[in-house]
Amino acid sequence: MEPNSMVGLFILVCLEGLFDPCTCLLDNAGRADIEAVRYRLQDEKEKRLFLENDVETMMLKLAELERRCRKDITPAESASSIQCPYAFSRGGNSCYLYVPVQSTWIEAQMYCRVFGGSLVSIETPEELTVLRDYLQSSNASIMVCLDGTDMLNEGVWHWTTSSGSQTMIGKARVGLWAGDMPDNGGQSEHCLALWKRSGRYDGNDQTCSSKLPFICEGK
């Protein structure tokens, strides 16, 4: 009998279940394939666990580096990193621009928005000191327009372009207002300006239609 005929007969006998060793051979082959797949899955699972451990370790290291960076950065370094809008000068934690253009309070507000800021407001005594120094170094006019008004409620002064408190703007004890201000002269002074008297700039109420130079603030 030809070899090919022998192979065909052997397969036929196996398929018909007439020869038990064939069944054993096929079962063993199937088990071997299953075991190979199982080993591969186990190997992939172990690799995944290793990768997850590596990622977790890297995340812990990253968190530690971020903590060290935050600890190493001082307030002075943080302030120095402030990027001011074009033509603005940095002062403390803010950016200032003195504009020597005679403008009403409303005009000054609009100009500052065009320049990329807002009419300056003063939120802390420290900022007031920085602003006074800036005006002195800028050879500013003896009176400059700021944000701040009591147009909505006479005698209740507030900022319109920041979260500055009414207490900060309204009480002489913080050092903003000149001792005899605000006086609402002529019953028509409802906008805030800084007036250079006795060598330094102090708060003064002015008519909102007065044309004054002004200061913009950008943050």
C-alpha cells in the first residue's frame, strides 16, 4: 500500500474512533496548546504587574519632586516670575502702567481695558506703599485717577474692578485717605484719585468728570 494511502487510512480510523491511541494523541496535542496559552497569559500578567509597579514608583517620585519644588520656591521668586502685559512695570505682586493722558474716570476705565488691565485698585496697605513708590519713580502728576467710587451709595466707597473690601478703601486708619478726605466737596465728588500732598500720595475724592492722568493695573 502506498504511504499516502496509509496516512489517509490512519486519519480515517482515528476520526471514526476505532483506534484509541489516536484519541490520546489528539487530546495530548490540545492540552499542550492550552498549557502554552496558559503560560503565555501568566507571563503577560507578570509583565503587567511589573509595569504597574514601575508606574506607581514613578508617580511617588514625581510627587516627591513636586513637593520639593514647592518648598524651594520662595515668595520673592514667585513674585519675580510674574509676566506683565506690554509696557507695564512690575511692582510687588502686580503690574502697573502710568498713563499721562488727561481722562475722565470712565475714559480711564476703558483705556485700561484696551491696554490689557484695569484701573488700579488697592487691596492691602503693602500694595499702597508699592504704588506710592511707583508713582514717585515715574514722576507722575500730582493727582492721578484710581478705581474706586461711591456713586451708588454716597459715602460707601468700593472698588469696581477687584475684590478689594469697602473697609480697605473707606477707613482713614489704613492710610489711603488724606486726613480730611473724603469730603465730597460741592456734593459731587464720587471718584477716587491719589493726590500728592506733603510729599506723598494720599486718597482724595474728585468729580468723576475731572480729567486726570491715571494708573492701570495688570495681573
